Amino acid sequence: MVTVPHDLALCVATRQQETAAVVSVAGEVDTTNAHVLHAAIVAAIDGRSRVVVDLTAVGFTDSMGLVTLVRGLTHAAARGTALRLVVTDPHLERALAITGLQHVFAIYQDPHAAARSEK
């Protein structure tokens, strides 16, 4: 497991689960720390067919956090990697719905299901 504590607002940890790399994110993702999340996603994609970004412990994200997820998806797609999100927070679900991103990402309620899914 790789843990990247950036500040008190964000903690990112990557682990292998089944056939996927799982990037667990806790705290708040914003303009000041989104680059930490982006670096973790890019590192997790390296040579893997599946990456799960677990956002269950994220309490807030601004537009830069959403842009970072889209950049990660673009990076993954260019390398043939499936990128999935785990989202359970109603505020984050709403942000994804308002922006139309719920139709762009494969979104799951559980990291195990996201790691196992063939979709």
C-alpha cells in the first residue's frame, strides 16, 4: 500500500484488490491538492487493466476535483485501462449528476464490486 498524505484535508492510499488497483481517497479534494489525486491515479494506471477510485471517504470536492477525475479517465482510456469510481456521498453523487459525469464514469457503491465488474 502506498499512502500519500498531502495535508490534513486529503489522504490518498493505493492498494491492490483482486485484479484492480484501488486508490482510496479521504478528506477534501480541491484546487490546492487535486494534483496529489491526479498523481495517484496516473501511478495506479501504469500497466493495469482496472483502476478503482474509492471516494467513499471524500466529504467535499470542488470543480478541480471533478476535472482531475476526468483527466484520470482520459489518461486511463488512452492506455486501455478501465477507471471506475466508488461514490456513496449524496453531495458528490449530485455533483456528478449536475455535470452529467454520472453518464461518463462507471460508478459503483462498493469497491469490491467495482474491482470485480467486467463492465
